[in-house]
Amino acid sequence: MTNTARRYGTVTKTFHWLTALLIFANIALGLIAQDLSPETQLALKAQVFTIHKTLGLAIFAVAILRILWAVTQQKPAHLHPDRTAETFAAELVHWVLYASLVVIPLSGWITHAATEGFAPIWWPFPQNLPGLVENEAVAAIASTAHWLANWMLAIAIVLHIAGALKHHVLDRDPTLRRMWFGRTEAGGAAPHRTGPALPAAAALYTLAAVAVVGLSADSLVRPEAQASGPTAGAGNWTVQSGSLAIEVMQFGNAVDGGFGQWSADIDFSEETGEGQVTVRVDVFSLTLGSATEQALGPAYFAAEDHPEAVFEGAITPDGDGYVATGPLSLAGESTDVTLPFTLTIDGDTARMEGETTLDRLSFGIGESQDAGTLGLDVPVRVTLTATRAE
């Protein structure tokens, strides 16, 4: 079961081949998921990504156990101890593999936990990490680390396989056979004593250097974030602040989102309680967790063809509150919308809160998706503070 100076034990071999099987399966799942269309195959895409994420965390658990087992075991003697450069390279690749098996699933988990929506992780792994809430900056950093570590893993796998084949085909030694199941023994009587400290440090420094370079490049190519919130607009009331939020049900889970850039032109008479409002929304300012890019696509908000949504409403009193009624033009379609809201005026400052529910199919959004994949009703919540224009 355990390692000796001349062979690997059954536990080590099981960890090795189980890890290899899981890695290649998850690479295939990731590539398949990337190729599936979010417009016509969203449900299948999410299911494949769910399996990919869950399997990734299983790899993380196996990797931790494998590393803990490895540090308690002696390593069989190297078959060519006189080849110091080759020995160092082999150790370096092994530790890059170990580090990648920790960094990749952990960074993926952080990205998932810091971003709402799309492809939940299956039990027994939790959706979130303790103390980590939705955070776009954290998600961007973790996503970059995930991408870079995947490339490091790919390079390490290629070098690892090339080294094994070199030993098996060119050197014709039992390096590869010694890792397969059986009792193949080879090497000197003394255990391998070179120690992992230097190669391990080199592997970690390599990953850290690549991460720093990648994050620096990411900060250069990522556009500066636009200031969030509404612009003032025209009318006899000037908007100072506010929010335009939406909630989408995705695979049975609520995903909060909203638009960061919009304007409101408000003409309102306190005496009659009547007026007009025109709201213009920059569709590209949408944030919707991990589904933002998909939501902006042609099958949903179609932002490229319809970058602006416009609501033109007539304001009238309605019981203890008010209502704004009029057409909403969104994604190339126009539908009448009623927005009930409350209004509090204190001197020259007015505070408004309103909520309505839209049917996404009224705007042709996600027509290929059923209600179980993407909820039909989309609550919209508006708040704003405005001051009387001089």
C-alpha cells in the first residue's frame, strides 16, 4: 500500500491515475460547455458547466488528499540520479501539477462564489465560501488566475507525458511501468533524497510570476468601469441618485442585476399629482452576475442592435401613491407598462420607490428558453432621489 525505495505503493498509484482521469474528463467538459450556444442550448450548457464545477471541486479534494499522502511517503529512487537537470525538471513539473490542482479549482470556486447566477454547484460542495459575497473585482482576479493556472496545468501535463514517453520509448527504463499497478521495482536501494523544497519553490514562484503578469495585463485591457447611477436629465426635477434593479430566475435561483447608466427626464406637478417621465437606459450597463455577457446577446437584450431602452410614462395619482403608464421600448419591441410608485416630497427633495413586473416574452427576450430554465416574470425595482430644478 505504501511507497518503498524501489516502487510506488497502491495508494499513490490510485491517486495518480484517479487524478489523471478526473483532469482529462473535466478538460473535456469545459471545452464542450464553452462550445454550446447560450442562445439555443442554455439549459444544456448550464448542466455541463455544473458538472464541470462540481467535478473540479472533487479534483480539489482529491488533490489535497494526494498531496497530504505524498508528503508522508518516501519517494522511490530516481532511475538516473546522475542526470541532475532531468531530475530537477521532473520535480518542477510535479510541483507545478500539484500547485495547479489546488489553484485551478480554488480560483474557480472563488469566481463562482463571487458571481451570482448560472450553473450551480452540486451537493456536497457548498455554493459559497465563508465571508465571500458577490464582488466583481474578486471574481475578475479569481477568473484570471483560473485561466492562467489552466494554461500552466496544460503545459505541465504535456511535459509530464513527454517525459514518461521518453523514459518508456527512448530510455526503455521502467519509470512508467513503476507507476502502473503491479509490483514493478526499479532503482537503487536508497530512497530519493533530493527533496522537493527547491523544485516546489520554483513551481510556486513560476505560478506567482505568471499570475502577476496576467493580472497586470488584465488591468490594462479591461476598460475602466463607468460611474454607476443615473444622470440628471431634464424637466422640473433633477435626479441626483438612484438605482434600476432587476431580478431574474435562472434554473430556479434568483439572480439580482441592474443597469448602471440611465437618465430620467421628469416633469411633475405637486398640485395636480400629474406629469410626464422619460427614462433612457444604457443596455450595455447591465450587470447580471455570470450571465451578463449572455444576457446582452442577440437572443436576449440584443444590445448591439438595441443599445438603449426607453420608457415614456404619464404620471397620475393612484390612491395613496402614483402610477406611471406608457410604452417601454426594449430589445426591439414595445409594450405598455404600468409602474406603481410611492413619492415623498420634503421641501425641494423628492424620493421615489416603485416596482413592477415584466414578462420577458413581451419583448422577445429568451424565446427559446422555457420557464424552468429562465423565469418568465422579471421584477423591476426603481428608486431615485431628485431635487427641484431652479
